[in-house]
Amino acid sequence: MTQLTENKKAPTFTAKDQNGNSVSLADFKGKKVVLYFYPEDDTPTCTVQACNLRDNFSLLKKEGIVVLGVSPDEEKKHKKFEAKYDLPFTLLADPEHKIIDKYGVWGEKQMFGNHYMGLIRTTFLIDEKGIIRKVFLKPKSKEHTQEILEAWKAMEG
């Protein structure tokens, strides 16, 4: 489970996106960033979450918010996911768990009574100075954009 808390500096990272481009957190200095971790491309809950962000992307963009999705999937799988659902944001490949481990989102999960290790769906809101302002430990996939916008408004208001 994540040890990162609000008002801490967000760990820096560089990873490849779905197009094979190198992307760093530093690229977004001066912008609000939604860094959302999800277990796997094209699975039911992950798709609902991604499509919620896609369907409301213009609202996020209007608020100056950049969306970065991270999963352990490879770039090619991200590209298929992006194309299938017409996703307008960056998906970062982290098969070696470099970002996942820095953000502490790998841990024990349970499904149907079975315990196993996996990615724990978590979202971090990072401000223009690179500070974590909000951590969603259990984001609501169907209403994730609403959660994000309400959190930013509460912080700014």
C-alpha cells in the first residue's frame, strides 16, 4: 500500500508511452497532473475508468489538467487499448514496476477469497509544483472525473 501522502513531493519518473515516446513527470511542471494507476488494459473496471476519463476529458483539459495512466502493460498493449477506446490521454508502460514501486501501488489483493499480489488502483493529483495534493486509494471508476474535479475545486477554493 502506498506510503506517499498528501503534501509530499511526487516521485520523479520517466517511462515510454503508448507511442514509444519518453515521458517524464518533469515534462508537466507548471501543470496539474492526474496520475492514475490501473491493473490492466482492456479489463472491465479499467475500461470503465479509462472511458469515464475519456468522456469527460474536455472538462479536465479546460481546468488545465493532464491525465497520465500507468499500468504494468507493455507499450503495444497500451496502443491497442488507446485505439480500441479512442483514449485522448497518455498511457505509460511500466512492466518493470519502476513507477509502480516508487508510488507504492503494488500489494496484496483479494478476489473470490484468493490472495495475490497486484496493482492497487490508485490516483494521485499532483499540483503545478510537483506536490501530491490528493490520493484516491479507491477511485470510483464510473465517477472518477467528478471525483478529480471536485478535489481540485476544494483545494483551490
